[in-house]
Amino acid sequence: MFHTWSWVIWLVAAAVPAFTLRNPLYLALVLAAAGLVYFSLGRTSAIGRSWGSFARIGLFLFVLAIPINALSIHTGAIVLFRLPESWPVIGGPITLEAIIAGAVSGLALFTILMVFATFNAVVDHYQLLRATPAFLFQAGVVISIAITFVPQMVLSAKEIREAQRIRGHRFRGIRDLLPLIMPLLASSLERAIQLAETMEARGFGGAVEPMPRNRALMIQVGGLVALIFLLAGLFVTAYFESRVWGWAIIGLGVVGLLATFRIQSGRVRQTRYRRMAWHHGDVIVVAACILAVGVFVGARTAVPEALYYSPYPPNALWPPFQPVAGAALLLLAAPALVAPGALELKP
């Protein structure tokens, strides 16, 4: 439906506010955008069927975060009840602010999990592997396997469980899980063997050109210098007032790393049967994601108090909200609105 890099940019744009915000209003907007993208584009994929399992795990983490935070943080003005002070860790006042803070942390975890689950459901993992820089082909395989491991395992577990039910097996307790665990382990090993045989048959990793020692040393030194520039820029940005110089140094470091990656990619010969086409919808999605991140970063720099939220005194219990930043986060739903027929009801 969309180009692989469009989905990668969408993932980054959705993950940035999900990881950095603790304001439930903005998190709810990111969660709604991810849900709209999944229900419009991800329900038809095989891996997308495991989205419900991720949702249940996220809800469990959401519910679990509330008592953990309430029993461990005894700060707040509105005391609901008290536990004996002699009880270690959990002893003390249980406040409404601690419960709200736990719910917000659980909502953040739930949002992060749903963003990655939606990305798993809509992206083509084979194209994602091909989009990996050429010199990082080993890391690309590892990342691709890591991304698809949990969805494929959940899907295999569902298929095995349905087959066992057809045969008359009923899962009543932990002891009844053996007929599920053994076939799941066997299918995982079989999938790993098939992947290894496929990679060997296609000559994976055999097209790397040797490099003279002096040139390899220069590339390593250049990469090290670029990393030093990047670290120095982050240090200047964090501890000095001259942030312009800090961002300039960061830019030099990023350019140096990209140049190093480009040189390294030239060593690996790759052939493609068919390249993915870049359509107008991809341009719209990428532009919407860039605009969303740009507005979010601008709001965080100009009016950080409109994005920050903490229920503890002296802050208010109701979180602040900036309409412009909220509207920008809604742009993350662009893939669901741009894709032809995406909003049509599917059986």
C-alpha cells in the first residue's frame, strides 16, 4: 500500500511523542491515530491478527502500573486511605495523585506497544529488510527477525491452539499447556532452519568486496570522529546556552555518519528484482509525519508547560492541552485517510 520508508517515518513520528510525553490527552490522540491506521490498513494481514494480543498485553500493563505506582509513591495532597507505616515500601498514605500518575504511565506503555503493533501489522517485513543499508545486512536480518518474532509466535500459538481444540484438547491449567508449547517450539525451530537455508541458497552475505587496510582504517577513524562530534553536540546542547552551536555540531556528526554509511554500503553488491514505487500517497504521509514532529518539537521548545503534565502538587489534576499540538498529532492518521478504500467497512 505504502512505501517501506513511509512506514518507518510514520513509526518514528508516532514513537517520538509516545516515548517523551506523559500527558494523557496527547497520548490518547496518538493511540487513536494508531488504532485508526490499524483498523483501516492492518486487519487484513496475517501478522495483523496478533494485534489483539498486543492490546491485551498493553491493557494488562496499564492496569498493573496503577497499583504499583500508588503503593510505592506516597506523595500527594488528596489522601484516599493509609496503610500501616510499618509495612515496607507500601506503607504510608495512598493518594489520588499517585493513582493518576500510575494510570498515565500505564497509558504511555500501552500507547508505545500499540504504535509498534500497528507498525508490525501494516509494514511489509521483507521490504523492510531490503530497505536496510547494504553494509548492515547482518543487523538487518536480526532486526527483521526481532520485529516479527512476537507477532509470528502469537499467530502460531493461535493456530496450534485451534488445532488442539479441534482434536478435543481443552486448556484448563498450566499442565495442559504442554501440547501447545512443544508444537510452538518445533515450529519456531523449523522456521529458523528454513530461514537459514533460504539465506544460504541465495548467497546471503557473499557479495561483500574486500577493502584495503588503509581505506578501512580511514573509514573507522571517520566514523569515530563523527560520533565524537555527535556526542559533543549533545553535550553542548544540554549544558551550555549556545544551543545553535550544539545543533550545528550535531548536524556535522550526522552528516559524517551518513557519509561513512554511504561508503560502507558501496562494498556490498545488491540486485533487486523490482524496486518499490514511490506514490503521491507516500509524499502526503511523509509530509504529514514531518509536520506533526515539527509542530510537536516546536511546541515543546516554545511552550513546554502546555505539553508537560504531572498530577502531583503544585500542578493541577486536569492536564493542559494545546490545540495546535493536538491537531498535529492527529496527522499521524494520514495513512488511513490517504489510502484508497482504507476507510471502507470490511467484513
